[in-house]
Amino acid sequence: KNPCSLCAKMQRAAHHFDDAVETFMLNLFYEGRIGCFSPVTYLSNTGLYLIRPMLFVPEKQIRYFASRANLPVVASKCPANGNTERENMKQLLHTLEREHKGIKHRIFGAMERGGVDGFKVTGNVPDDE
């Protein structure tokens, strides 16, 4: 019924480093809870595991690679695109990152050290942007 939830389901495995930090902060700001999507999710109805392989890759690196490899990138046709709480959080984090270099990595590290929703310290830390 809600097209936003349909998009979320379709993009479920496409989450990357920035999505994790944004989701964590959205949950904190708007739901008052510490949480995020899990890096690995067991789908009991299918018996499969959903793995988010791009979790340690910043969006900036993904965009760069897609551009260099001439990958076809489809622009979002969502009427709410760019006008969402997620976009607002993305902009806030961008501003905070300019003022406090490395803040997104520190938030992600806190998620790992705190074991938030299956996040664990792995030693894989994305390069600075």
C-alpha cells in the first residue's frame, strides 16, 4: 500500500556505509531508539540469509566507481525523492562531517562496538572520504 515501503524492500540489499549511519541516526532522532538494519538478516520464510555486501563502502566511492565504469544509473522517479527525512539526515551528517571530520566513521564504529543489531567490529573500516 505504501510505495515507500515497496522501495525499501526493493533496495534491501543495496545498503552501504552511509545508509547504515543515516538509518542509525534516523532511528535515534525520530524513534528514540538505538537501532539499524542488520548486516546479515535471516529470512525465515525462505530459509535464506540476506547479506549487505556494500556495508563498508561509502556512497561517495560507489558513485565514483559507477561513473568510472560507465554503469547505467537510473534516476529515482519517486515524487518524494530529495524531500525526505533521510535526505535531511544525509545533509545534516554532511554538515557535521565538514565540521567534525570522521564523525560518520566514529558513529559507525560505535554501532560496531555496541553490537547494534548484529554489527560487529571486523577491522574493515572504509577509507576516509
